[in-house]
Amino acid sequence: ELKVEQNPLFLSMQEGKNYTIYCNYSTTSDRLYWYRQDPGKSLESLFVLLSNGAVKQEGRLMASLDTKARLSTLHITAAVHDLSATYFCAVTTDSWGKLQFGAGTQVVVTP
Amino acid sequence: DAGITQSPRHKVTETGTPVTLRCHQTENHRYMYWYRQDPGHGLRLIHYSYGVKDTDKGEVSDGYSVSRSKTEDFLLTLESATSSQTSVYFCAIREGQGYEQYFGPGTRLTVT
């Protein structure tokens, strides 16, 4: 059974500092997703990581994938208030695209 | 927004009544999914579809059925709603070579 674990589940950030969210998964996968969700809203796709060593960056967010370690990281550089949200990672292990989600990391950025 | 709409957006219903949620997409995507979101659980897959009349169960399918008679519509039915089915329901489609999944706006369902 595929399990996806995120940590931390809650992250209080100070503006201007750097932080990392970790996503571990239990079985082989070649596709990992990061999503952002604002309160009361739907999920917004941030990144899709398709292969070992993949790195993607958008603004202050950078995601990487290590398939051998079964680990993805979402790195936040110089946090700003607008990044306050809940971040989910999700993994799929089959061609049907069935996603297994982590529990989410709630990020709060304060001055 | 990948052309996904869900209806209704909010619904309150009583225990034991049947409920149908609709997901509509306008871009002819083959794969569609229903997830539910509950605090502390992330999202969990209920059912998915890989074409018209082709559907299969996900992780938490008990108490739910689906139908897809047209490419654009994927219906989720709660046969007899229970309080444990109070949740936010999201529909998703899959597109692109990276198999990106895009989510609809969600339906908040409360079963009293």
C-alpha cells in the first residue's frame, strides 16, 4: 500500500527566511505532484516532477525529486506573506493517474 | 481552470437521502476523478473514469457510485447519505504528457 508522508504538518515562517517541506513515499513512483490550496479554495497545481533528479522552480518555490530515496522537497526561499497556504504533495504509481496525497503542510508566514 | 465546473457548490441534505454531484468538463479529457477532502487526510480518491462507461473504484468507494455516459460529465452518487460523508468533494481531470491533474472548484456537502 502506497503511503505518503509530509512533514512538518504545520510550519510557521518568518518573512525573509528559507524553509523546506518534505514529502516521503513508500513505494516506487515516477511521478510526484505539488499543489497549493488557499482556505476554502480548490487545489492549484504547482509542479509535476517526472524523473529522478528533477528540479523545478517557480518564483520563490523550488521542488526536487529523489526517486531512490523516495523523497521530494519543496523549498521556499525568502518567505513572503502571499505564500501562506496549505501545500500538498501527491504521488501516483500507475498509468491510471490515481493520486495518493500527503496530509498537507499548513504554512503561515508572519512578519 | 481547465474548464471544470462542479454542481452544486454547496448542499445540505439529510441522512438517508440520495445525493448526486456533477462534474462537467469542456475540453474532452479522457480521465476524470472524484476525491474527497477531510481534515487531516489530505484528499482521498473515491472513483475514477478512463472513458465513457469506463469507471473503477478508488481508496474510499464504499457508499458511492459513479456514472459517465458522456465524455464531459462524471456523476458521483451517494446512494443513502450518512454523516460520515460530510466532506468537500473535488473533481479532477488529467491532461498533458506529464499527466497533470487539475481540480474543479469543489462541492461542500453537509449531511445532517
